[in-house]
Amino acid sequence: MSPRSAASPRRGAQTRALALAALIAVSGWWPARQAHAENGQASGRIASMPAFAVQIDPATVSARDFAEIRRLGFSHVRFGVRPGVVRGHLAPQRYAQVIAQARQAGLQMLVTLYGGRYIWGDQGEDGGSDASEASFAAFASQFMQRNAGPDLSYEIWNEPDNKTFLHPSVPVSRLLSTAGRICDTLAQAGTVPPPSVYLFGLARLPGPANPVAEQSLSRLLTDPRLGCMKGLSIHPYRATPETLLRDYRQLGGRIRNSPRPGAQLIVSEWGYASYLPVRSEAAQATLIARQVLAGVMAQVPMLGIYAWRDRGQARWDREANFGLLRNDGSEKPVIAMLRDLLGLLAGAQDAHWRQRQDSFVLSLRKDGAVHRIYWGPQGRALLREALAQAGPDGCKVRALGSAAGARPCAALQDGTVLADAGMLLASWPGGNAPP
């Protein structure tokens, strides 16, 4: 066999692998065979909606931003505060201004008290020190005591399992000891009620492949010294949003069967970037909507979207394009999607969901009507099946996040109607929906 022909099968396999990777990056859907094996059939009721948060930059956020965030349907904003020895810190007066502006807009806050690799020394040769530990604990405790209030929650550190934020020589045991110091200080101060404090914002989920996260969860659930910590925060970035259900169910089971069954597991950061040539802004909108719905179905107490505004203008730079707004403040398609979705979820009643392989239906009652969101490769088929059971009378359907008006559901018999819609919203007035 010639070298050229010998290489052809490898190039073919590489081409197929790249095509599959592109499909997952753009759409977030795994192939149907794998999805069927992992997901199958499932359903569940939704007792309450998450608190929805969005990441802001405290250096640039404005009062107008806060007002728009609140109007969009968010209840929380997340931002970081750094001690003076850490690069990127702001003046204390600026942090106070941001807190005041958020309060003025009626928003609650999740404040990440960053340390970063620099608080332990730029090189960190000694793996951290008692002095550094005491310094960070004092900074965190003092900030929480100065900025007390039921509208403020705190997250200690950010992604300790990510070498970008923590020098590799600093062990996680040092950070856990620091968290214990913070609990001790808050107890001695007698702060009533104590603030809601969460550990870490883990970059990857606990498990054998992530010993830092695993140790963090285990210590949270067993160490009495960490008793002031309300729970653990995670950053579950992933190609397929709905796989959160599986992982959240597993971690939730571990917590419920632990000495601290009431510990919370919140999602403080998660998002999808719109960057070329991998993902369009329209694809970002659909993925973030699916992210929101995955959080709803998993019953996450808090779901934080990263981020409010793009960090730059280079369309090929992934890290610069996570925003819901472009860098110039103009709206991406995801804003219209979230305006629809968060508006629908607010105040919803009798919410439940159903899954068939890799497709989903979320149903709820609001304003005297039944609304259902259909998404996934079989979303249209699921809606058609529902209509076949009870007829399309009174049913209206439209693409979620679209400015176009609703159409009679009977129009779906024409395969070209809403053919490109990633998510369909069907509504039945008077609550007369099919079973």
C-alpha cells in the first residue's frame, strides 16, 4: 500500500472526528445513538425556579447595565472583589458604588472574594504560608462584615482547580484551612444573621479525575470547621447543556447521603461563547436557553450565566465573546431569547419536564394558559404528537426568542413553517392543553 493510500483512512477518520467536534461545538447535541444510551426516557416535577444570575465586570458596569439586567429577568449579579495585593483590584470606593447601584436596581449579589495566585506570592515556592492564609482570611471576613445584608452572598475563591488562578504549589488544603479561619472569624464577630458563603467555584466537577474538587466537596460535607459554608459552587462548562441533569443528580445524591444533607450545590458560572468559526451568535442563544432550562430541570438553587458583556471585539477570540451583549453594548440574539424565557419562567406554576432520548419538553402554567417549550432533534415530532392526541384548536406556536408573531399550531403540518427554529414555544389558552 502506498504512503498516500495508507494515510487516507487516517485522514478520513480525522475528518469525521473534526466534523463531529464541530457539530458538538456548534449545536451541543451528541449523536442520537449515544444520547439514547445515556439519556433514554425521564421526567420530573419542578418545585421552584433557580435564582438567575449574570456575571458583570465591576470595573465597567454601569447603573444602566444593572437596570437592563433586572428588566431582563435576572435576580442576581456575580462579580469579583480582590484584595489590594492582587493584580486587578479596584479601589474600595468602586466596590461600594457597585453594591449601591445593584441595590438601587433591586438586584441581589454573589460576590466572589478572589485570592488568585498572586496573594500567595507570584512564584509560590513555599506552597503558601500561614501569613498569606491569615491575610486572605482577614480580607474576606472584613469585607463581609463591612458589606452585610441579606442581598449579599459570598463565594470564597475562584477555580482553585485551575492553574490559571492558583499557583500549582499551593495545596487546596491551604485554601480549606483559610475557609475555616473565615468561619472562625465570622463566629467570633457574632454576625447575625450570618452571610451565605459558598466554597470555591470549581472549574470542574468533583470526582476521581479532579482531586482538588473531590477534596473540597468531601471536606465541606465532613469538616465541622467549615460549618458556616452554605454549600459548594461549580462551573459546569460542557458541550451538551442537558447532561447537567445526570451530573447534578449524582452530586446531589452524595450530598443528601452525607453528614450535611442540606448543603447547597449552586452553579455560579457557566456560559457559551459566540466566536468564529466555531459558534454563531444564534447558536450561542440556543445553547444558553438550553443551559437555563437544564438548570431548571436539575433544580439548581442558583444558575449564573457568564457573562453580561463581551470582553473584546476580536470575533475569533473565545474568551472575549462570552457576553450576552457585544463589547459595544449592542444586543446579541441571546437577549431576545432570555427575555422570552426568563419572562415565561417567572411566576410559573405546575412546571414539569419530560425527556425522550435527546429531546425535551418543559410545561408550565402562567396567566391562565399552558405553555410548553420543545427542543432537541425530535422537538417538532413531540409537539406534533401532542397535537395529534387533542387537536390543534386554540394552540399557537412560535420560535422562542423570535420577534415574529405566533402561528396556529395547525400550520406545523407544513414542514417549512418554523423549520429553522431551535426551540418552539406552544401555548394553549385557558389551560386546555393535551395530556
